[in-house]
Amino acid sequence: MFQKQQIMRKVLYSLIPIFLYSIYLYGWRVIAVTAVVFGVGILSEFIMEKARNKKVSEAVLVTSALLAMSFPPAVPLWVAAVASVFSVVMGKGVYGGFGRNVFNPAITGRIFTYISFPLLMQTTWMIPGVFGTLGINGQTQGSALIEAVFMILIVAAAYLIITRNYEKKGLVKITIFGSIAVTIALYVITSYAGVLQPEVDAVSTVTPLEIYRGLDSENLPESAEYINDNTLGNLFFGRRVGSIGESAIFLIIIAAIYLMWTKTANWRMILMTLLSAAVLTTIFYYAGFIADLSGGALMNPAGKTLLEQIVDITKFLFSGSLFYVAVFMSTDPVSGPNKPLAQFLYGIIIGSVTIVIRVFSGFPEGTSFGILMGNTFANLLDEISPKPKKKAKKSTAKKQTASNKPASEGAKA
């Protein structure tokens, strides 16, 4: 069924530790979101590629994994399903399938849902740790266990029916529309009955980037009061509110080393995304723009030692999904440029746009917009960048040297 792609498998291998760690942070919801996104994504790819008499590419597995781990852990599963369809169909399928998409499919799906359902994407946070049992945002809608069970069953049934009976077009259409109708009925009936309410303690949780804007989590249990601290250690080890896969910075760095060592990811894009973000953050920090987000109460360099200022800048970089996007999404070989100079410029665009939006826009995070902006200019960057100089082959150089020698010297050689 799948078209084998070794590079895509290496990306999946690098994501496994992050996925397992996220289960410890957020519990069964990680498995539920991942199952729905993978099932719907693969099924959408199957339908699109089958119409072209092609196999499903393993790239859809990477798209599904990256998309699933970019969601808040308590996001309603129907939102995750919509994003998965949009990622595969509109982000890749309409352009002709794998290798022809202009924009990163995972980011395309995430930003579509981020703009279309902003409340559901910004209020479905959880307190990380102890398998997601510490608390859930009081504004969260849905995300109960019964929802996960029914959604997974619906997706699994649709997947089996369509993949085994694709030639029966009528049955396929009935299955697609029937699945949508059953899902809508599920949410209407269970919401009316009040059984979709979260079964864990409700608190008010905010992300580290929202804390820099002067907000705090409220009604936290004593064991989770660290959430409001934004300490360097908490941010580095994922002890903070955030999306499923973005918070474990230490595991993302390990994944980056593995991907670069195996030549799966391009180091230029990773380096320049992070470096440009660091440079711009430093400029905005000393200019006072980041401190202005909280009215001067936070991230203020005045009266601090150089080491404390460096820690402030590092914490701002560790917040949000900057490292996750730099390692796994800026390095997408399809939607990114190919020439070395273009790759440097591409990373600068992503990192710079991310920080500008963080500091000056109404959105607390700007990584998705940074990737889309970089994708938009990727081809242009390749066009205006000079071709890399080809290195002369050593064997050819040796032959030319030998041919220029006198016959006697050549014989001695």
C-alpha cells in the first residue's frame, strides 16, 4: 500500500522519543489525537492517490505525525480530523501529490484550524506530567474518553470499508458522508447529554508565551505551581503548557543531531532559523519591546547581570514551538529551497517572521506563519541564488597531471 521512503522513516524514528515523552506529559489524549490524525490522513491520501493509480507515500506518515504533535493535547478530535483532511487534500493532493506541494502540508492544516477555530486551538491546554492527570483548561470543550473511543471507531470503520471496497464508488461515497453525519450526531447527542465534559479537575492554563504577555494560570494544584515560573529548566524539559510535541526541547535537540548526522535534515535551515530568531530576540529584548508585552514586568534587562539577560533571551527562544518547527518543518525538502544560499535566506525568513509576530502581533506564536512565508519565497530564493560551484573530481585532476608529464616520468610513476 505504501511507497517506501527511507528518509521519511528516519524522520519518524526521530519523533518516537518525543511521542512517548508526550504520553507521559498528557496521557491517553496524545494517543487519541494521533490515531485520528493518522487514520484520517492516510485515508485521505489513499483516496487521492488511488484516483491517480499511485501508491500512498510514506510522506503522509510524517505529515500526520508532525500535525498531530502540533495540536494542544485536549483539542476536540473532530478538529484534528478536519485539519488532517485539509493537510493532505488541500496542502498536497490538489497540487498533484507528493513532491509537488508548495506549502508544508502539516503547517497548512494546522494554520487552517488555528484561524478557523481559534478558541478551540487556544483553550485546550493541559498541565503536563503524570500522564495528563494534573488538570485541564477550564474552557476546554470536549476531549473526554467517550469522544476518543467513538471517534477512533468511526475512523477505523471508514478506513476498513473504503480501503477494501474502493472500486465500489457508491459505497465509498456513502461511507464518507455517513461518517461525517455520525460524527456530527455524536457531538450533538453527547454534548446535549453532558457526557463530553472533561473528567479531570478544571483549571485556567496559559502557555509560556502568554505568560510573557502578563497572563498566569489560575486555580493550579500545589504540585503544578511551577507552571507560572517559566524557568529555564522547566522550558527545556517540557514542564510547561504547550502543544503535544513542542515542549521537550532536549528531545528535539537530540532528534536534530540524529537527523543531521544521518543527512536527513539540512543543517543550514535549522541553524539559520534558530540563529535569526536569536538575533532578533536579542535586539527586541534590549530595545524593550518584549518587556512591553507585560507592561515592563517581565523580560526587562534593566538591573540584571549579563548572565541573567542571556537566560531571559534563551527562555524566550525555548518558549513556543520554535525548536520543533526549526528541526522538523523548516527542513521539509519539498516546500523548501535547494540551493545553499537560498537555504540560509530561507531559515532567516522563518526565524525572523516568527519573532516579529510573537512580539508585535495579536498572536502569541508565529512559527506557522514563518513557515508559510518561507514556503512562499522558496522558489524565488532558488531562482535568485547562484548555483553552487562544482568541485573538480580528484581522479580527473590526477589524470590531467599525468598526461602533462614526460613519458619517462609517467613510466616511473
